[in-house]
Amino acid sequence: MDDPISALREAIDSGDPGRVADCFTDDYTAVFPLRPADGFTGSDRVRDSWALIFRAMPGLRARVLRRATSGPELWSEWEMTVGGGSDDRPVLGGPVVMTVREGRIDWARFYLGPVAHAAPAGGRPTGTGPG
């Protein structure tokens, strides 16, 4: 795996939780600073989590808006959409900081969250991501 960020984006676009899990080491550690209780260890948990995500959001597509690399550390900004059309609105977005070992992601801090969309005239903003 030469480019772990591109490999992860392609795996997410495939909709295959096993392919997503293959982007991570067996001892991978996930950290969610905004939701600390959601943290976990292990690529098996990655597979299980992405299976739930793909069921909840069929047609999920990922886009990497920006990225930077410094040795084994990768910084990236992600946007995820559902639907497959050209007018898809993002449902999730935010930065992810990762480290890589032997071409696979072995640690990450996820700041991804639901994207709130502008309110229709006179209405309230809506979040289209998972609750």
C-alpha cells in the first residue's frame, strides 16, 4: 500500500467493510477526541464499524480535500457524501490525523462529524449525517 490515504478513500468508495479494514493494522488504535468513549483498538472493529456505516448510508463516497505528510504522520481533510449524483451534499466532514506502519494505518484521531446544512427560508439548519 503506497498511499494509505488514497487506499482508504478507494476502500470507502467500494462499500466493502473488509476492504476498509485491510487499510489498517491488526493493532490499530482509533481515537475520537470529540467522543472519547467511541475509541477502540483493532482492525476487526474497523470492519464492524464500517459495515454499520455502509448499511446506514448506502452509496457513501469519500473525497480528500487536503492532505499533508511528515514521515509516518498523515494529515487529511475528508468530505463524505451519499447518493452518487453531482449535486450530493456532504453528510460527514472534518480532519483525520493518522500514523502509518508498513503501509497501513496504525493510529488515527478522527474529528469527522455530521455536516449541518443551511436552513430553507424560515427554517432551521438540518444535519444530514448520522445522529
